Amino acid sequence: MISYNQVFLEMERQLTAAKKTEDEREMREALAAIRSLCEVALGGQSRNDEKVIPKMLTSQPVQPIQSLEAKPMEEEGANGGSIFDF
């Protein structure tokens, strides 16, 4: 496990880089690195204390989909090969 002092030193280095740069992209990268270092430090501590219990995934029963088949309506004397056949 990484010691807190090593994490603090890297955070200070990233903070110094963020303060010195004029480029917004580089500053945001340094700040993102600081955030990641915080997560590493806090996550490493809580992982040891916390037990992870996986949850069982349950699936809902799948209902079959009724397909709509295109069947033309049939009327006596009204159906032909064309839509204009009456």
C-alpha cells in the first residue's frame, strides 16, 4: 500500500504544477490527478474496513411479444388486386 506521505508529496507536486501553468488544459489535468490521489488515499482505507457483498441479479420474466401480422380486411365484393377496386 502507498503511504499517505507519498500521496501528499505527489498532491503537492501536482498542485504546484497547476498553479504555475497558464494552460487551462494542463491545470485541469493536474487537478484531476489530485482528485484521483484523494480517491486512492480514501479508497484504500475504506476498502480494508468494508466488506463487499455482491447482489444477486434477478431478471424479470420476459413476456412474448405478439407480432402484428398484416392481414387485409376482407369484405364480400369489395376486395380486389388494386386499392381502387371497390
